[in-house]
Amino acid sequence: MTEEPDFLGQDSDGGSEEVVLTPAELIERLEQAWMNEKFAPELLESKPEIVECVMEQLEHMEENVRRAKREDLKVSIHQMEMERIRYVLSSYLRCRLMKIEKFFPHVLEKEKTRRDGEPSSLSPEELAFTREFMANTETYLKNVALKHMPPNLQKVDLFRAVPKPDLDSYVFLRVRERQENILVEPDTDEQGDYVIDLEKGSQHLIRYKTIAPLVASGAVQLI
Amino acid sequence: MLRKGGQSRSGASSPGQGSVLLSGTAAALARALGASANGNPQEDGLRQVLEEMKALYEQNQSDVNEAKSGGRSDLIPTIKFRHCSLLRNRRCTVAYLYDRLLRIRALRWEYGSILPNALRFHMSAEEMEWFNNYKKSLATYMRSLGGREGLDITQDMKPPKSLYIERQGLTVSTGMNLTIIAVISNSWAEAIHLSLVRCLKDYGEFEVDDGTSVLLKKNSQHFLPRWKCEQLIRQGVLEHILS
């Protein structure tokens, strides 16, 4: 993914409140978030700033394309770039929706028990979507089956019925910032806990639970 | 999601009664999930399971009363067994219904907001209502993305990867010409935004990017922006010719 070619007179920065990002950096952030989301077993922190900025970027590009018509080559290249960005963004959001739908009671519970100041895994719109999904499904099950069942069985606790994300699943990662003294709990009881260091640039296959906080902080990248 | 019922552990008879095939129907329901992709909702099967549950519950109620007042503690194992059957029936039923919902959900992503009639036929009224609520919820979410009209994330399902075909000076006469030109173009430009598609059925007017519209008649061929025709390709109206 290259930077915006200059000749269309593009001058934008997809900046958030604190940091000013070049378009290239923004897209890199998007791709990182996308890959992390794809390979993590649970729903990760929501990144509304990235989504907003990328959408802005796409709108910018569309404007420029519309203005600079008929110059086929530049237009084609920009349209191709737009398609690619749109694909990555859509794929990222789809991945999140899929996880939301798959783990909806747990996602909602996590949001309910979240403390103020802790980052949320759901954007406000995703939260609304999740609540609607839960209500829709509960209503359906109640009307079609549960209300016809014996009185003591009419409540199904979806939180217990729907499986949780498997945080013990293994993931591949690349280390971006050196980490020391990561405590690893082995699978079998015979081995004791041991401690490892993660060198910058190294790649590992490790249980997700061990490094979950490092994904959130950006110290490692799932691949 | 809720794990399927698995093999039937039925066939046991409760003491003092004729043999009752417990949970057999429920397990059959769950097994029906594996069989058909989008069959009709097994309304009969569902009803049978619910009736069986009612019967089991009533038997249990009377036995519980007997056990308490008549001191018949020998009935307790049977009561427990029936309760387990009830729980299992509920689990199979809910698993079956939920799995159907997941398949219906997949239909929204495959076919778009409007389902082909053949599929609608296989859905119960409540399932249809669930589907409508789901697609409304999804639409609200998609519209909220970004500043303006939102982003339709049911598009762009595949990474862009088609051939670049020069728009001007190309006469579309036979497939042969196109192959040659495509091979030449491909070698220097991987950039793509147009696909060659053939129309499989009469569709009518279709608007493209610059405001012009194209008449999609059966067997006509067009160069169309790839992302615009994705959904039509999925619905079977257009067919991608070169890829």
C-alpha cells in the first residue's frame, strides 16, 4: 500500500485528536487492526478513530477522482486503491460483526461489567446492534419453543448456553516491541510455569491468553 | 453455538409404564440439521417434542406429589431421569432452532435484503420476522459508519483482483480477441476496475458510476465497474466472463 500520489493535489491527514497520521500510516494502522481482529479468538478493542478516518479518506479520494475525470491512468490507480482500502475496512468490520454475533451474550456481559475509563470492545453502534440481535433471538426462541415448554424450563440462560471464545487457542505473532518476563503457563501439569523474553522482530506461536494484553497495547502483531 | 443433541440415548422405559421413546424425536430434529441445508421448519417434529415434554413434566409432577405425600422415595430416580430428558429435549430443540437462524442469517449476506421466493418458502413466519429484524438492525449499523451514507459491508467480499482492460478502442466481438488484449494489458497494469460480464437474464436498466445507464438484456455483454456488479453476480443476474 503506497502513499497517495501527489499529482492529484491530495493533501490530507487522517488525523485523530491526538496524533496526526499520514494516509500511509493510517492505512497501516487499519491493516494491523484488521489482521489482529482476524486472528484473535475474541473481539478486540473497537477502533472508531481508525474507521472514521479511513471513511474520511475514502470520501476524499472519491472527490478527487470525480474531479479529475478522463485521465484514465491516475483515475484507475486511485480507484484500485480505493477498492483495496474499502475491502480491508469492510473485511475488518465484518470480522467484528461475526464475532459479535457468535459470542453475543459474552460480549454484552463484558460491556456491562466494564469499568469507566477502560476501553470498550464495542462502538456505540455495535453495542446497539448486539442488543438488538440478542433481543431478536430471545424473542424468537421464546415465541417458537420456550413458551410452549413446562414452566420451570422456559428460561434459557444464553450466557451459559452460548460457548465463550476460546482464549487458549494458539496464535502466530510477530514482536514489535521487546518484551521481558512474559509468564507462560504450559498445557500439561508436569511442566511448571516459565518465563520468556520476546525479542523485537521475532515470531512465535503461542497461546492467545498469554499475550492478549500485548495485542491490545500494540507490542505484538498477530499474523 | 449450542451443541447438537448427538446420538439418541432414548429407549428407556420408566417403571410402571409402557416403553416410551424418550428424546428420540428431539435427537431426530437435531440430526435433521445435518441432513438438509434449508429444509422446511420441522413443525411436526417440533410439536412432537413439545408434547413429549409436556407429558414428561406432568408425569413428574404427579410423581413428585406421590413421593412427598406418599413417602415413595423410590420414585426419585425416575423423576430425575425425566428431568434430564426434559433438559435434553430443550437443548436439542433450541440447538435446532438456533442453527436454522444462523443459516437464515447467512442468507442475508449471500443474497442481499430480498430473498428469492424459493427460500422464503422454507421459512416459518417467525423466522421471516427474525430475518426482517436482523436486516433492519444490520442496515442501521451500516448506515452509521463514517460521515455520510455509511458503508455497505456486504459488498467487497473478495479482495479486488481482476484484469485491466482498456476501455477505449476495444471492439468486443469474440472472446478470442479479448483474451489476447487482456493478456497484453495484464502484463503492465494490474490495476482493475472493470470486469467483463455477461447478462444471464433480462434485468432492465442499471445505473453506473458516471450517471449513464446500461440496459441489461439476456446474453448482452458489458464492461462494468467490478464492485457495482458484485451483488448482481451473486444473485445470478450477471456472469463474470474473464477472471
